[in-house]
Amino acid sequence: MSTEQHKTDLSEWFARHGITEVECLVSDMTGVLKGKIMPAGKYLNGGLPRLPDSIFIQTVTGGYPDDDELRYWNAAELDMQLIADPGAVFLVPWASDPTAQIIHDCYYLNGEPVEIAPRHVLKRVLSLYRARGWKPVVAPEVEFYLVKTNTDSDYPLEPPVGRSGRQETGRQSYSIDAVNEFDPLFEDMYDFCEAEGLDIDTLIHEEGAGQMEVNFQHGDPLKLADQVVIFKRTLRETALRHGMYATFMAKPMANEPGSAMHLHQSLWDLEGRRNLFSDEHGEPSKLFLNHIGGLQQYLPHGLALLAPNINSYRRFTPGATSGSAPTNVEWGLDNRTAGLRVPVGGPSSMRVENRLPGADANPYLAMAASLACGYLGMMTQLDPRPPLSGSGWGSSSVGLPNDIGPALEMLEACDVLSEVLGDRFVKNYLAVKRAEHQAYFRVISSWEREHLLLRV
């Protein structure tokens, strides 16, 4: 679609909603939405926003990698032109004036796409599927915590106070009453999501105190990644309006389970008529088994994209507070102790649920990495190991990295995964995440002060 057609479509949408202001959004490596705010008239009349490409090498702390880590970076900090995706236009339902939030793709002024933009990385993987006549379909399940407001980063987080005036003190998985404690918040959340056109399916209470999960309808990975980043923003805003925080940290509280972003993924023909993960008899197809084989082989190398932060690996810690977080890349039928669960269903719903991604992962990169691993398995016809029978806790024939440092080393060592995701992207991602790792080690924790200050 041409730029002029984009403008026509947006102009009609702006007029229909009375839009006066536009938020031009781009997801950085972390999944933080960055961009510019412009008057709607200027935006439609040639106001193509620009940003420096250095936003993609900024760390979560606001810093940048050291010079020796930036040997793969263009130091000129080139301008990027932001081009709207007309399929990623949403209202900002909490704004006082009619406002649009639009997700953009990034291009250099010579027309080349910005390879290190997370949205481009996912589009790159999807193009590989499309070239084979394949259409991947995903359905994300996003977990999160509601917590009391906390302005002191040294103070542990606590569950919020609900309508009853009390905090949760025990686990209440799937409790309707526990969800109802926050009815006013969730009513606003659903109203906002409906106004934005987000395809939210169900809301449940998860294992942790104040922990919830929202499931999205299955669909196109790019659209679902867009919706997840918009949903995160929406929920945070809604929680603030109700005097609490919403957090997607993988492990926000030491004695509570972690939060995941499970990805259900299946494979269809381009017309969307047939699930290619089922054979003519309704049994798992060769492509399905190869896809799982690829996930088993390459997910340990891609874990740094599914668990991108120091905190992410606390979720995988075995024990009573780990909840149902997997510690393996085994697969099994309706087995939640497997990292790769195959839900029970008919031929049209044949799929695998990747349970490794954390809620803190950038959805573009988590989906890109998960689909890339499955793609490699199908392309090389990798056979999976036998399915898991019984519990998978504490056992795995293939170990997952247990910290961000080893995870980054495994990603760096996997040339075939870098080729699929984009070599320049992977090198810059490694630089950003290593800079964050170094910044973390400069901080002296309360544990060190508690146990070492007067004892060593």
C-alpha cells in the first residue's frame, strides 16, 4: 500500500473519531514505546515523524553500551522515518482530547528498513514463513501482578488492597471472588480495550497474590504483538487511575510465582483453510513434530529473547515459589510441567504452547524467536525427543541457561538463529543486554548489606 493510500485511510479514520492529536509509537528493544506526539493536521499533511536509530541501542536504564561493544553500530546515529501501519491504529481512550496512538515501522531515508527494529525482526521471520506458503498463528497469554504503589525501590512489593479493604494473603488460582476484588479496575480495563479494538478473550486469577492473566484470541503474530504492547500500556494506565501499579516483571515478589507470556502457535496454509500441524488423519503432522524439534534444539540459544532481563531468570528457579514456570524444553500432551505443552483438541486446533517466555519479554522479539526456532526445525526436519510422561520438574536432557550472561553467550554462539533473526540485530541486542548486565553488577543489593556488612 502506498504512502498516499495510508494517508487516505488515516484521514478517514481521524475524521470518524474526531482525532486532534497523534502519538507516533515505536517499540524499543525492551518493549518500551517511544516516539513523538503531533497535531493530527500536521501529521496528515506531510508531517512524517523522524527519530534517531540510536533509540534501539538504549538500555532499560537509559544508558548505552560501551564503545567496544558498539563495533557493529553506525556511529552517525542516522535519522529514521516513521511510517504508520494502518492496521496498528488505536484510540487513546483515557485521553482528554480525541487522540490516536499509531505503531510505526522504521526506515532510513534511503528507503532501507531499520534491521534492528524489533517489529522488523518479527516481520523478517514472518516473511520466511510466507515464502514457504506457511502462515503462523499465535495466541498470547499474558500474566501480570497488581501491586500497591511503591516509590522506594529498596522496599519489597506488596499485593494491593481490594474492595474488601484487605490484601490477599494466600494463593487463589482461578478464584472469581479474588478477581472481583478489583472489579472497578477491570471494568475500566475492558472498556479501554474495547475502545482500542484489542482481541482480549478471558481474564483469570493466577497463582500469585494479586496475579492475573489475560488471554488473547489467536491470530496474526504481528497484530498480536502490536496488541500486547498496547495492552501493557493500557493496563498500567488503568491501574494508576485506581491507585495501584500493574507490573509485567517476570518475578516481582520473592515468595510469589513468576509471570509468563505463554505463546500458543500453530501453522496454516496462506488461505487459512488448513492447519498444517495436523495430517490427513487428524494426527500430529511431520511439520508439527519438526517444529517441536526446532523449539527443543534452538530455544536454549534463543532464551535471551524470551527471558531478556536479570529478573527473568528468577522465574525459572525451582521450588515452591516458582509456580508453573518450566525448567526444560521437553514436550508433552496436556502437561504443564513441560516447557512445550500440546493442549488437547481437534485437528483444527493442533498447536504447541511455548511456556518459556516471560511477561517481561518484548512480544515482537519473543514471537520472532519462538517462530524462528520452529522454522529452523521444519527446514532441517529435526525430530523431537519422545514426549514427556509424568512430571518434568527438575529434569531436562537439555539444560537451559540459568542467567542472562550464559543466555547471551548461547545466543552469540548460534549462527543459524542469528541468520534467521538478522545478524546485525543480534549483535546489537547482545551489546544492549550486556550493558544492562554490567549496570546491574554496579548496584549493591540489600541482600549483600544484610548478610555481608558485619560478617565478612
